[in-house]
Amino acid sequence: MSGAVVIGAGPAIGQAVARRFARAGMPVALIARSRRTVDEGARALGTTGGAPEAGAGTRAGGEHGARVAALTADVSDEAALRAALDAAADRFAPPDVVVYNAAIVRPDRVGELSARDHLDACAVNVVGAHTAAAHVAPAMARRGSGTFLVTSGMPRPVPRYVSLSLGKAGVRATGLAARPGARAGRRARGGDHRGRPGRAGHGLRSGRHRRALLAPARPATGVPMP
């Protein structure tokens, strides 16, 4: 059964989103840089996680009866991220939905970070999303279904968070550029994470995905992107 992949599966938004999909009965693959983070996330869903090469971390059970794969990758490492996405597909088949939630969040104003620091932030905040979209979108387009989401709570720049503001603008552009409808010349509907009309397009083709994100629980804020 195809499921969901959550990249940047930290203890806040990432794991809250994972719970949404688990409650909808979908297998979930958690990807984060830290083994401790994904193992704790897997345990929070009532399962145990295992390294990709060990073939563990996919048993059913727990509060939601979820199946979970706990995988590690640094999103700024293209090869590692692609390998983790392949491992998730090997476990549960190519995913119905991929959520990109990885980000470097730190306060900084114009001129406070070096060019190197901005490039490092961009590698996580933007380029990792591009890598993930480039890896999964072609298969989604071929089968005519699938969703790529990015979390983005900054519709406008915040002067105290310059690098993050740049990253959120870039990741929104990545999501829009990856939309299959944009390449095919079709117009996609727009909306924010609550389903209201807006500038950000999304490619939610399955009501199951929408219900998973809209189910009442602790907030998993973000702007869905195709």
C-alpha cells in the first residue's frame, strides 16, 4: 500500500503531519537527519524504527495501527536524500504524498550571516525540497496521481528571519514549478493548508490526503504545494 513520506520529521510540525496520515490509515516513512529523531517519532506512532539497510521499522501496531519506516538522511546531501526516498518506496511502494518540512530556523537580519551561512541554509530550506520533488514528481506524473507538499508559514518576509524568509519564498517557488499541471499547461486550483482560496497551488487529488491534514488535532501549519 502506498503511503506518505515526511521529510524533516521533527517533534513539532513533521510528526504532527505524520500522525494525520497515520490516523488516515496510511503507512508513513519518517526522514530526518538524526537517528534519535526518527526513532522517537516512530515510537510516538506506536512502532519501532530501523535503519533502511536493516529492513526494520515497518511493523503494524500502536495507538493508530500505523506502519512506519524510520529513515535518516541529511537533506543537503542529494545522494543520501534520494536513497532515503528510494528506501521508503521499497518499503511501502511509491508514495501517494511527500511532505517537505526540513528547514534551518534561526533569527538573523540582513547582513548578519555570511554568504556561506546563507548557502548552507538554502541547501536545506530550498535545494533539499527541489531534490525531493525532482525525485518523486516524475513517477507521480506518470501514474496521474500523487501530492508533493511543503510547509511554509511565512507568506511575507520577516525582517528578523531573513534566511528563513528567503528559504520559504524559494520553497514555495519550487513547489509551484514542480506542479505537473504547470508543465502540462493546465491550471491548478490554489489554497492554503486550510483549503481556502489563495495564491499557493496544490495538487491534492485524493480526499484522503485532505482529510488527513484537516483532521482536528494539534496544528501542523503549512502551505501545501504540488
